[in-house]
Amino acid sequence: MNLDEFWSRLRGVFRRNRPDPDFDDEIASHLEFAKADAIRRGLSEAEAERLAAIQFGSTTAARERVWEQRRLPWIDTLLRDAQYAARGMRRNPGFTLVTLGTLSIGIGLCSVIYSTLMWVVLRPVPGIPEPERLAVIDRPVPYSSFEAYRESNNTSWSAAAFLGPVPITLGDDRATGLLVSPEYFTTLAVQPLLGRFFDPVQEQKGTPASVVLTEHFWRTRLRSDPQAIGRTLRINGRTLSIVGVAQRDFYGAGAVAFSVPDLFLPATANPSPAPELRDGFENRPSFQVLLRLATGVTIAGVESQLDAETRRLHHSGENKGRLIRLFPAGSLIPLPPEGRALFVLFYGVLMFAVLGLTCANLGGLLLARGAARVPEFAIRLSIGADRRRLVRQLLTESALLAVAGGAGGLLCAHAIFAILRSIQTLSNPVLDSFTRGPDLQAAGFSFAIAIVAAAGFGLLPALAVTRLDLTAAMKPGRIPGLPRYRPFGLRNFFVVGQVAAAMMLVLVMGFVVVGTQYGPRTDPGFDTAPVSFFSLDPARDGLAPAESAELLGRLPERLRRIPGVVIASLADRPPLDNTYPTTPVSVPGGGSHGVVLQSAGPAYFSALDARILRGVDFQQREMTSGPRSAGIVPAAINQTAASELFGSQDPLGLRIQHDGHEYQVAAVVRYAPRAMLMGRPIATVFVPLDTHAAASGITVVLRWRASVDMAAVRRAVADLDSRLTVFQPNTLTAAVADLESKASKAAALYTPIGLFGLVLACLGLAGVTAQTVQRRKKEIGIRTAMGARRSQVLRLVMGESAAMVLVGSAIGYAAATAFARALSAVASPVAQLIAPVASNWALTAGVPSLLIALAIASCYLPARRSAGIDPLNALREE
Amino acid sequence: MPQNEKLDLLQGTLDLLVLRTLDAMGPQHGYGIARRIEHSSGDQVLLNQGTIYASLVRLQQRKWISAEWGVSGNNRRAKFYSITRSGKKRLAAETSYWQRLTAVIGRVLAPSEGGDR
């Protein structure tokens, strides 16, 4: 069949039942010619007509052949099957609703999981050509080392360095910047949209700073001003001119996903507008090094070249071991290969569980429905359909379901993304591109999954229910076609699989949901009502370090003079800001623990009304500005930190070490905010504030007598120094409300996932138990006739289901535990999320018990019917 | 095989015969094509004339022939088929293929002279 013929026949398919008058005319004319011919040869009229008809052969056969030639028989069959399937779906709206709902949610979840995986692990960093050739050195190095790497080899790689993203003060607003070496843009091989990028000639060391903007910044803040080049911006208290605008979607390389830069500043400028690049920065290891590898150069090869260079730099004689490791930097979030593998495994397992659960459930449902349709199949088989034809019919029905489910799944995925969007803590163009919803690829993936699922849940039942003993199937009065009871049969396999997958899903989601429900909703440990806070960043407002320290020293006292202010205190970050990662600290003889390390000034705890349970508050003299002199510094810890670091020991006076400093616990405070979704308060260690080192500014916390007066605060700050910018003002009540609304939305997302698993498992069990009762009707009848009591019959039926529930639960539990353990082995955010809750016994024991109880209850209803079986009726049916 | 029994057409050869007939005779209606095939084969070919129409539909779908209603010499309405340019090309290709095939088959089936037995 060539293409022309195919199209022509395909068109024919859709001209379905139209008669072909043209061909009837043609046959008539053919017969006329034949008859005339025969008459010419001397035959009688009647003889001629007969001969013409004989020569032509059967007109019906000819018509049929032409008909078949005009269309595609397999599409005809498919359309007929689909029509038949659609009719069947309309006839059983309940069944259709349940299966479609199940499939939609299942596919929706898979699509979200897939999008996440693609985004986190596999998506290339946007806006950069050939991202697969980028690599990043695993740790920050001093600028001088970067220069050595850059000069050492010009054939295997080109190198660029960047620092950041760092906060930038922009007029009285905040932005995010990246401090880059002049060859940054050429190394990434990107082109400017407007103006020029930095280059090694114009951005030589010591030249004045200029600025390159991202397209997003230019579009949103400068309203796509075409005359932007040459205009100036007030950055960190200095006036810099704009030299270029980057292409759309370019945000630099490296881990930019969670902190997207708005602008780029040259690291070589002098004087530098960035406080990060002052006094002796060249020798501080603060720069990330990006390499673009030449074609044919391997990461391992470059690593050993860099090692040699590093040894030369440090005049190190030893010649063993790897010093420098490189990560591929072409993906949105640079990960070492083993980290990548782990992410793929995690999401793969999750997807497998969801898909497996969905398929097992639908498989069970279709099997049950197929069993009810056995008489229909038996009739079709006996009037000549072959088994292949019936299997094809059933698969078409599954495929129809799958296509509808795929569409439903996409809708479901969009809904999930809408929730994600509303609980997203960070908002930036890169993250927003993720939460905008599944892309075309993910949509394609959803449909592929749907088709695979259809094959998965459709094929086995189709094969099972069409394997029929015709004579038995057609006998009246019995449930035909149900195979002998087999303990390891397909049905039971589906059920055990379902229970296992549901258990796993419910456990994992249960941790998340329970953690969320009891998370920030509980008392954060302090009274939130009349507390406000705002941030300052004197370094970026252009104040010298000494000036800034002096100013911050006077600030609380000045603010306390505002009418209505009761307490004013300083800290290094806004209260309840849980976007900071944990830091490892160690206790002598106790190993290393991850805690949130934050610093605070005197009266911070009373400003928040966080009660000091034991010990004393920080004192003014403990605050420092500049490097801390040796000696012991006090620390305050919350109760979680006390129990995590010291167990049941009295923590007062004990030591904590971090980064070469030693702290002594001077106070235990009642401070219990929880991280997003976490089940218990975060272990927090407070150390006295170092007003010099606060890298991204200082937060001022004010407790008021009654109402908050921000205008008075701004006046007071301006009064202290007119250069200061007050940013991110907020009240504690608003911050708590925001956190809570995010938490409840997260619960709104995860609760249905957990419930989805639970409901599916219960439905599946109930269905299978109902079938078991039907299948063993006669046996039960005999038992009842022989004198078995109701309870004995019930036990017989329930025993089987309970066994399946227990086996499934055990498998699911083991899988969930193994999964949680595998995750905790790597410190991913997911592990941090699961780990604290996974050790919560109420959950790990409670959730399975609940599931088992529910599952057994859902068998009970159909099982009860078994007790009502009338032995006379059951036995008569033969 | 008795000599007087008619020959069954091989799969696909009817299309070739129809193309050849149209190429040789110009536009022709269904009956004319069928008669011509029977006649030029010396009435050796077994042909239910009705079978020719499926072949005509197929050749039209492949755009090797085209069809048009018209009036015959003795004033009868009939659908006339004519070969197209791509049909001619196809005919040439098919003919040479057929000739090669029959030559090869003929060689293989030829009675061997002083052969293995």
C-alpha cells in the first residue's frame, strides 16, 4: 500500500455508510455492454443476459471487494470496538467514573513526578549553548587560584569564575547579583540582547564597575527600555552604568535555580560596589569556577590537570589523591553523578509505586467487570469470534479508558501545579517556569504512561477472562468462567500489589501530611501579636564596616525611643524564615549534628516573647564586630537542640563547636518554629550577633505595646543615617499566617495523595472479597447445610482477605522503610523532610494499623453477604 | 495440468494487466478492459469480470489511472479509465521486473540437460 492509497482509504473510512450509487451505475453499464456484445454474436436476449451475468460473477462479491478496497479494515474494526466500548462506558457510569478518576489521579501524579525529575535532574540550564560541556569545581577557590587555572591551559578548557548570588541594594529596593570574572560570558558562549558583555580588555583589573542586566530584570524593572544602555543604576550606594542586557532566559550557570541573579557585576572592578569584594578578597576561597571543556576532553582528564596545577600553586610535594573534583554544570542544579542517580532512583520508585497501584487497582476492576461479562464473551466466541478478536476488543476498551485518563491526568497535573504555585516559598523566573505546569514533553509522557498503563491493566485481565470453557460458560444459573480458586492467582496478585503500593504511598505521604498538620499550626513558642521586623544592610548601603558596626550598636537604643516600642533587638535573619539550611555542629564526644545556626542580639528572646527556660540571655558585651577573639562565647539553644545534642544531660555549661569556634551553652529557650512540612521544631543554636559578619544584612525585631507604627520607624532610621534603606518590613502575625496558609495548602496537596492510595486499596479489596464470596458460593452453601455457623463462614472468607492484607502491608512497609533509609543516606531535602517524622512511632505504627484496619473493614461488608447465602439456592444452581 | 483448464491469475498481476491494457488501448471502460484481457490472453485467463473493479479502484487510489464518466461509440454511458503519467512509469518498472522474474523462474524450471539424474 503506498501513501496515496493509504490517505485515500483513510478518507474512505470516514465516508462510512454512504452507499456507492456510482458503482451500481458502473455495474449496470458493464452488464449492458456484455449483453450487447453477446446479442451481436447471435444470442437471444435472455441468453445474452444470462451470459453477461455469468461472466461478471457475483455482483455482491464485486461490491464487497470494492468496498474493502475503499477503506481500511483495521480502522473500521478499531472504530467499531471503540464505539462499542464507549457504549459500555455510558452504560456503567459508576464503573467509568471510578476507573477514570483513578487513572486521572494516577497519571496526574506520575506526570508531576516526571516533571519534577526532569526539572531537578535532567533539565539543562536555560539560555546556554552546549551546556553538557560545562563543569564546575566542587568547592569555592580564591580568585588568585582561579587566575592560575585560567592561565595554565588554553587547549582543554576555558574558565570563568563567579561569586554569588549576592544581595544587592538597588535604590531603596533589593536585587540579586552575580559577581563574575570578565570572561564569564565568553566562556558560557552567550550573546547579549543589547549592548555588550564584559570582556577581559575593557574590564581589566582596577577599571570602574559597570553592570549587565538579565532580560527579566530589564523587562520587569526597566519596562524593556530600549535606551537602557548607558543609563545608570544606583547599586549598593554607587552609580553604575548599564553596558548590556543578556538574552531572555539567561540567568548564568551553576546553582541558579533557587536564587536567580538580576544583574552581573565585574569581579575585577576597583573600587568594587560589592562588600564581598573588599580588602583582600583575592585570597579568600569564595569563587566558584566554571569550565567549558573542549570537545573530546574528559572530566577525569581535566581533574588531574587541575590537580597538578593546584599542587604547583601550593608547592605541595605529595603526589597522591584527587584534590579537585568536577561536577557537570550543564543541568539546572549541578549534581555529582551519584546524586543524580539517587534522584532518578527516588522519583523512579515513587512513580513506580503510584503507577503500580493504579494499574493493580484498574486491573482488578477490569478483571471483575470482565468476569461479569463472561456470558457475553461466551456467546461471541460460540458464534465464531476468535479469542484474538475478543482480546483486541478488551484492549481497545482499556486504551479508550487510557486516552481519557491521560487527558484527565493532565488536568489533574495542572491542578497539582496550581497548588504548588500557591505554596511556593521562593518566586523567581526559573522556579516559576517549573510551577507553570507540565510542559509538552511531560504531557507526551503522560499519554505514554497512559498507554503503558492500559497495556498493563488491560492485557492480563483480557487474557484471563477470554480463556473460557464454552460449555460451562453457557450453562445457566452459575457464575461461569471463574477459574478454580488459586492462592497465587492473578486476582490475589493484584490485591497484594495494591495493598503494598498503598501502604508505601500512605506511609510516605502520611509522614508528610501528619508532619504538616501538626507543624506550624502549633504554638511557635512565642507570642506573635505586637511584633514587627524589618531588615537593613548597611554594608550595601555604602557604609564602611566600622561605621556600620557603630551604627548598629546605637540602633536598638534609638528605636526604643519610638513611642510604643517596648523592646528592640537585632538578629541576622527575619524570624520564622526557614529558607536557611542546617549547619553541622559538633559536641565533644557526641559527633556531628545538623542544626540551624543563627545569631541574635541581647533581648532578642524577650522581643519574641520566647521564654528563657534556664540560664541567662546574651549580654551587650558579648556582641562583636569583626573577627572574634579566641575564647569561649555563650550560645543559647532551644529544647530540640538540647535533646538532639546532649540527650538527657543538663546542657548548661556544655560545649558546642562549629567552624573552629567553641561555644558554651548559656541558656535554653522555648523557641519552637518548625520548618515547612517538618514534624517537630528545628534544632536551633543561637550565638551572639557579629554585626560585621552578617552577610545579607541585619534584621531588627521590635515588640510594641499595641499597634505597629512603621512610619515612625522609617523616620528614626533616616534620622540615624540617611543612606540606610529599610527593606522587607513585616509583622510576625503576618509571617505566621503566611506560613500556616502554605502549610495547609501543602496538606491539601498531600492528603489526597495519601487518601488516594487508601481508597484505592480498600476498593480493590472489597471488590475482590465480593468476588471470592461469589466464587465460593457453593462451597459456603455446603458448609452451611452441614451446620457451619455464621461466624465460621465469615472467618473463612475474611481469613483469605486478611492474609492478603497482611502480606501486602508487610511488603509495603518494608519498601517504605528501605526507601526512607536509602534517602536518609544522602542529605537531600526529601530526606530532611522524612527523617524526623520517620522515627516517630505514633506514625510508623499508627499508619499501618489504620490501613490494615480499614482494609479489613472494607472486606467485611461483602464478606457478610456470604453468611446470608441460602444453602438450598446455592446448591440448586448446577 | 490439462491444457484446456483456464489459468488463475497470480496475486497482483491483474493490476499489471489492467495498466498494460490501458497503456495499449487508451481510455477504456471496465467491460472493455476485461474483454481485452480475456481476448489478448487467448481466453486463457480465468477472470470473473467483476473482480476487475477492485483493481481499478486500487489503481485510482495510487493515482496510476484516472476515471471519468463519458459516452461510448454506441451512445452508452460508461466510466472511462485512462493511464496517468506515474501509471506509465509504474508500468515500465513492473514490466521489466516481471520479465526478469519470469526469465529467472523459467531458467530454474527449465528441464535440465544431462542434469544430476
